[in-house]
Amino acid sequence: MAMASSSSLQPRLLSSFTGDRFVCSTKSLRPLLPFNTGNKHVSMQHRRVLCNLVDILFNRSNKEDDILDGKRKRLRPGKLSPRLTVSDHIMRPPYVDSRRSPQMSKGAEIHDETGIEGMRASGRLAAQVLEHAGTLVKPGITTDEIDKAVHQMIIDNGAYPSPLGYCGFPKSVCTSINECICHGIPDSRPLEDGDIINIDVTVYLNGYHGDTSATFFCGDVDDEAKQLVEVTKECLNKAISICAPGVELNRIGKTIHNHADKYRFGVVRQFVGHGVGRVFHADPVVLHYRNNEHGRMVLGQTFTIEPMLTIGSINPVIWADDWTAVTEDGSLSAQFEHTILITENGAEILTKC
């Protein structure tokens, strides 16, 4: 899952899954986490700031505002089902049973051979779960049904769904439809013909997190949406291709931004990639847009790259559920994500079947 950052040297948000969240105006997304640019470490002091603006903008019953592009309905929240359970014998991440908000790890996730094998196993399972979830995407299925299927497959394999209970997140997977940039909460809304949906899966297996996501087509999707999804996937693959020991992390953002610019797609700045391994979110902060941040990739390091592209505005607005991030103008957004390992020869994608 992703984290966040501002477009200037303001405090950054580390991953799209963070402990601090705000409901904010359409002009900008305030930092989700207090970020010290001097040490680049984030403390997740959970606080909630709620306002009525999101309800005014997104939950009102105005038929003219319900239709986007003359055809697509604006995304609305559905009903949530009860939280799913996990058997006691399954190993849980420390944050699940703790009353304290998770802390951002103060160092990179660098692994020995045992750790690498653990990351490969969790990454492989995450990829298999995501692949299965993708086969479920069709008109009429609800995201809640997808969540139940993901949850069951994860626990059947002796793993824990990392999002469940993370800073209060109520479900086992994120499902982000159409204009939803990330962190969509599965609910009763049925998928419709022409939708695009990002499914973000993270599993915790034997003490290691594997994190991945992809955007899928639901039924007959128009050409503009198809191009957005295809280019977003290309951005991820191009970014992975330049990764190797000693490479500057800021080259990831430059590579993604350059490719997105060719198609005039926007690159979301407020949510970023992150180190992942024994902890859900760790150093480094991986920005997906052009930047001058310092830091180089290290042999044995694992982190996510997860670009989010939009057709229109790159500015997110957070719903009153304190999680769902949507584009301020209702334009489509797509995302792809892999967990990678820095190797002597470049980068190994861990979240592949």
C-alpha cells in the first residue's frame, strides 16, 4: 500500500497506508504523517481531523453531479459488512494487537538469505492472491465479495491480510474504482460495465509482508481508460528496469514522470512507495514524480514502487471514511505496484506468480 508526499519540501507521507489521515479541501492533501526532512523518519501519531467538506462534495444527492463525462456515475460509498475474523493460530503483525499506532521503521529493509527467502514467499503469495482477485472482476460483483475471497485465500495459506486492522482499516484488501486513487474500502457497491478497479493486496506470511496491486478492466472499458491503465503499468515496469545497487532513488520518479508526460497523464504526488519487509512501511520513501531527494539503492534491500496516474487532476480528496482518496475532479486514476529486491544484477520482482 502507498504513502504520501507534498509537491514541495513540506512534510511527506510515506506510504499510501499511513497512521495520520485528514479530510481536507480539494486544493491539497495535507500531510498524513509528521515528516522530518532532516532524518526522513516518520512517526505515525494517529489523529483524525473530520470536516463536512467531503460530504458536501461527494455525498450530496445532486443528479447533475452524479454523472461524469456524460456517462460514468460518480463513485459513492456503499454499505460495509462486519469485519472478518482470523484464526488465532495465524501469525499477526505487531500492530494488530497493539493499541499504539504503527511506527515507520527508521531503517531500510535489507535482508540476508533467510530474509530474502521469506520475502520471496510472501511476495509470491501476494501475487497469487492478486491474480485470483483479478479473475473475480466482472459486472455485478461487489468489492465486498472480492474482499471476502481475498481474505479467505490469504488465511487458507496461513498468512494474515496486512491491511486488516492497520490503523483501523476495516477490510483485508483495498479496492479502488475509477476516480479512486487508492485506499478504497470494499463495500456493497456492485462493479459496473466499463469500470476500472485497482486491487491492492498485502499479505503477512511468516513475519514478512508482500505488497502488490494491479488495475483491472470490468467488462467493456473505453479506449481512454485502457490507455491510462496500460501506461501506468509501463511506468512501473520502466521504473523497475533502472533499479540496481547504487542507483539514485530519485531516478524512479524521473523515469515514471517522463513516461507519463508523453501521454499527458498526471502523476499523483501525495502517495508514494516505501520499504517493506518485516515491517509494513519502512525506509526508503519512493517518490513517483521528478524530485531531487537523496539516497541510493542498496544490495539486499526491498521496497515497493507503486505509481498512480490520472487523466485529469492529480489532487486527492479524502472521504469521510478517513481512507478513500479520490481525484478532486472525478477523473480516472490507475495504479500498479510491485515489491522488488535489489540484487547484484538489478532488481528482482518478488510479487510475481
